[in-house]
Amino acid sequence: MRFNSKPSFFRFLFVAIASALLLAACAPSVKVRSDTDPGVNMGQYKTYNFFSQMGIEGENYSNLLGQHFRDAISAQMRSRGFTQAGSPQIQVNVSIGAKDKVRVNTYQDPDPYLHGGYYGHGGYGHYGSPWGYGGGTTRTSVHQYTEANVYIDMVDSTGHKMVWQGVATFTLTDKMQQQLRETVYNTVDKVFSQFPVAAATESG
């Protein structure tokens, strides 16, 4: 059987790639960073527990938020050989900071009088003028959003000093707030990807 549908195939391929990029752009992007006290070997610690009231357990937060973080962090600590204890070597605190920000985008509407073809390698590329000039009207859009920072701090119980901190930064969405448990577990998982003590499944 002979197929003669090269244009249709390429159109399908273009739509598929564009859809994938759109989904990736809509997914919340989490940036993670961490810092360890250079004079401390985190492998020396064997026990942990949480501050009696962590920063996220004040009256301004959901009652479930602190418990979700405790459960998610405990799972990560257990996988690394730590034991929760009444007199721990490490105390864990979680706090959140949020900032309202504004994103300004400037873009150009295509000129309705330019009937550019589909240009590029092999006839496939971008719509518009073959000289790369789209023409049209310049527009500006303003988008307000909330940037959240989650801080996971580990404090040496004896020296009363921070020995490790992991930070996750992301744009807070309505969906993330509605799916609170999933958001917390995903955030903790990404932060602990930079924890200096590897999980048993990672080290094995």
C-alpha cells in the first residue's frame, strides 16, 4: 500500500510537539536548592524529630498542612536510615514564604494583511513572513501570580545550629492548593533529591 500523506503527517507531528510543549509550560516548575554546613557530616546523625510547632503549623495554615509535611519528611528520613526519637540528634522545621509578583509579557499580533506561508527547512517552520518579520500590533499582557518558597531546616539539637537547609521555589496554583497532600509530597521529594544522605534504594 502506498501512502501519499506527507503534509498530513507533518501537520500531525507539529500539533503533537506543540501540545507537548504547551503541557510542559502549564506544569508547575519547581526549582530546588540546598545548603549543608561544610563542617558537618550528615551521616553522623541517626535520629530526628520535629519542632513541637513548626513554622507552617500556626493559626494561618490548614491543620492538615503540618501533618502532611511531617508524614512526607518522615518517609524520606526513614528511607535514609533515620529513626524518629524523643531526644533526637536533629530537629526539623518547615516554613513557607510567599510573594505576590507580576509578570509582564510583550508580544506582537500577526499582521492580518500578511499571508505568509509555512517557511523553514523543507517547507516546514513558522508561519509569517519568509524574512522573519511578522508585522502586526505590539501588545502587552500583565499576569499576577504568587511565588512560594518552602524551607526545610535541620538543626543540630546539641549545638543549636542549622546543619542543612533545602528550599523549593514554585508558582502556586489553584490546583496545587486543592491537591494539598500531593503538592506537599511532590515538594518534599524534590527537596530531598539534594539531601546529602542517599535513600537506601538510591545507594543500593
